[in-house]
Amino acid sequence: MSSVVRSKSIRCAVVSAAAVTLFTGACGAGGEQGGDAGPPRSGGTLKFSVASDAGCVDPQQVGSSDTLYSLRETVDSLTDQDPTTGKPVPWLAQSWEVSPDARSFTFRLRSDVTFSDGTPLNAQVVKANFDAIPKLGALAILSKGYITGYVGTEVVDEHTAKITFEQPNAQFLQATSTAALGLISTADAAKTPQQRCSDGVLGSGPFVLSKYVPNQSITINKRVGYGWGSPLWTKQGEAYLDSIEFTVIPESGVRAGSVQSGQLDVATGLGRADEAGLKASGISLLTRSHPGAVFNLGLNNSRPILRDVQVRKAIQSAVDRRQIVEAVFASGTVPATGILSHTTPGYTDLSADLALDVARSKSLLDAAGWQVGGDGIRRKDNTRLSLTVVWFNNSQNTRAALELVQQQLKVVGVELQLQELQVTQFPALIGSGDFDGLWGGDLSRADPDCLRTLYSTAQVNAYRLAPSELDGLLTAQAAEADPAKRAPLVEQAQQLVVRNAYVIPVVELETVLAAAPTVHGLTFESSSRTRLHDTWRS
């Protein structure tokens, strides 16, 4: 790999970008790309814009889609997941066996894979990766959560690795398809979390990290000699593109305009206001719904006001999700009808619990002792019903949507004060718990186990939930290998989250990309992030 060029060190206060995406969001296929441009051609640089930088270039510690668009291309995974069927397919592992109790997973590796430093993939590398993940601690919410109860990895032979857990871990096979468990070189697995975030890591993927300028750009170059891609890709062997430049442009209007003017090839995170101009310019809009947990208003359940479930339910009934979707988000976006998006395996429709009912909201607050004051905001025992909601500045849709929620809650006598933070402030905020609400909370994953990552008190527990029966359900569903037996556990967990209003589901996010007519072969993986190996420019 080329040495990573950086404008400054970020060794201090390394951001857990995996955590940031859980609570700040990121816009999770359709549309036609460039017309008849003839056969695919190799070469060229794709110019790709995103809204934010996670402050870390280690895919095992990053969950932000804006950063994973680039880093996903630098690492391969043991398996891949078919975005249409949801089934696992071989990738770095040619085959696998799962023990009857779902505690052990044996992977037989390809023998022709190398990392970009020339070192080979073998079972020892797999062991080094999984042994290192628990040591990443809070910086690796996703990867650490996927291997909860990890016992160890046995090197059966050079190309066979057996991974074992203390308890059944049926969700693990799907997790091996994610970027969070993408494999890196043994040397990089041994580095500190801060070194990995700051300097980047070596993977075996079709692209290699070349340059990183914090808060400005990430550049990846084609891996010469690459030849072990996912069978889901159209092209085998090396990628078409020579390089891809990912530039951070916070304003969605500027991103959209830059595609229209030809300065950029692809722009992400677009809203309804950007659509007309793009379509008029002949720019394709590519969309795919995010599987996993929906975008929401997360509540700190330990705060005095929010400990009362009636207050939380009142907030839930006062939110007009359809108004928010139609005013702010891209066409095709739909209101949340549960805590999981409708494209997620195991989804339960809880739209009746999320119906707009202003009268019910007011009645619940009345019954809870909150009386309307002269300014329209409720009070109880000299306490004002005022909540501070934190949001992060990585999406203009975020501000507009949250301002609508603010207006809607004011109608029932709840005041929202909005506090904007930088994404780099997220770890300290979660550690302190000094907030009433967090705007975001979506997690893109094509498996309902995303609920355990977000709502188990044994995990990060950002929403400060008290231990309850929900914990048992989330643990049990992760361990249940029989889909028929797992389904009711997942359904009950969804019901508990929504009916206790631990968080307020708002909208099912979509990945929305604008692609110039010269861009071809851009597709989405199962988590609704881009696949760029098959992408080419005409």
C-alpha cells in the first residue's frame, strides 16, 4: 500500500465511527445509469462526494456509510450476502460448517489470496483478526457486538479456521459478510486502535488506501493483480477504475450541483430539494432502502422526565412521520412502521402503535400530571417539559426533519431544544449520557440482530435502558439457529421497543445517489452501501 498521506494526526480522541452511524444516520436499487456506452472499459478516476468524515480509516472500527463507501473497497470478507435473497455466499471462505448448537463455525479459506503487502491469507490471519477485535473495546461497537462471547479461533490447518463462542451465535454467519468483520493483515491487527484509525490498515480488497486527509478526502487506488472477488460481482479479476477520490462536501446542494456541472461523478446523501435539478440535467438517481433499524429520535430513558413511559408514548403519538418524509426526504422514502425497516428479515408491522394521534398525546401528558402553561409548554412541579435533542452536522436532511419534529411536539406542549455537535464529539457524549434525545439511531444491517446492538443493556446501551425482559429476547434470538423459532423472539423484541417507546421511530432511510451519465455498473450490497468493483466510466 502507498503510505497514507495525512494533513494532521488524529491520534487523540479517535472517533468510534461505528458508533457515530448508529446515532447520526446516513442516507440506506433503482434508477438507470448512463445509456448505451458500449462495452465496459478500464481506467480513469471516479470522483465521489460524501457529506462527512468519520475520523477513522479502519473498517473494523467504522460504521458510517460516508466513510465505508471507500473503506469497504479495501477489505474482503469471509462471506458475502446476496442482496436479493439474503443468503450467504462464499468469498474468502470457499465453504463453511456451523455446529448444530451454532457455537462453532469452521471456514475453509481460498489459498490464492494475498493482502496488499504481499502476505498470504491463512487461518493464522483469521485468528489474529478475531483475537484483536475484543481489544478494540468501545471503538468497535459493530465488530465487537457481532462476536460477543468469543472464545477463540483454532488454526485447524493452514487454510482452515474454527471460530468458537461461549454460547450459540446464530447471527454470526451473516455478520461475516459485513465490512466490520472484513479481514486485515496480521501486522495491522496487532496495532493499537488509535494507530489503525489514524494510519489505515491493509486489506485484501480490490482497492488500496492511498491518501487520507481528515475532513477532506480519501483516495483509493486499484489493487493490481486482484483476483478473488465475490461471486456476486459481474467482473472477476481487477476493478475497472484506476482510482476513486472521495471528497467531503457537507452541503447537499453543492454535492448535487457539482454532479450537474460535471465536477463530480457521484454524490450521496441527497434530499427532496435536490431532485428536480438533477433529473432535469439527466442525472440518474439510484436508491435502495436500508435494511435494519430505522432512523429515530432516541431517548435517554434514565432522565427524570423520560423515565415515565407515558411521556415517551405521548411523544411517539405526536410525531407526524408522513409530513416529515414528504417535506424533507427523497421521493420513495417511507415513514417508519416499526423499529425495523420493512426490508429487514423478521420485520414486524407496528404502524398501529406509531399512528399520529395528537389527542392521545395530550391525554397521556394530562394523565401524567403535565399541565399546559401560559406559553403553551407544559409544566409539572415547577419543571418545564423541555428536552434537549442532540444532532450531528453530517446531513442537511437531519436539521430540516428535526425542526419539523420540534414544531409537531410544541403542539402538544413539549419543547425541544436542538443542540448541534460535531461527529467527533460523539464518543464523549455517549460516555457521559448528558443528553435527553439523540437524533438518528439507524443501523444498516440485513439481519434483525441489529436490535441487540442497539437495545441490549449488555452492549453500548446509549439510550440508558434498564435491564428487562428485552435483554433475554435479544440474547435468545441471536442464539437461535432455527428461523421458525427465532421469528417470534424477534417479533416480541420489536414490540417491546416500540410499545415502551424507548426510541421514537421516524423514517426508513434510503441510500440516494446521483450518478452522472458517464457512470456505469454502480450497484448496492445487502446493507445498501455501494459496490464499486464493477463500476466504470465512459
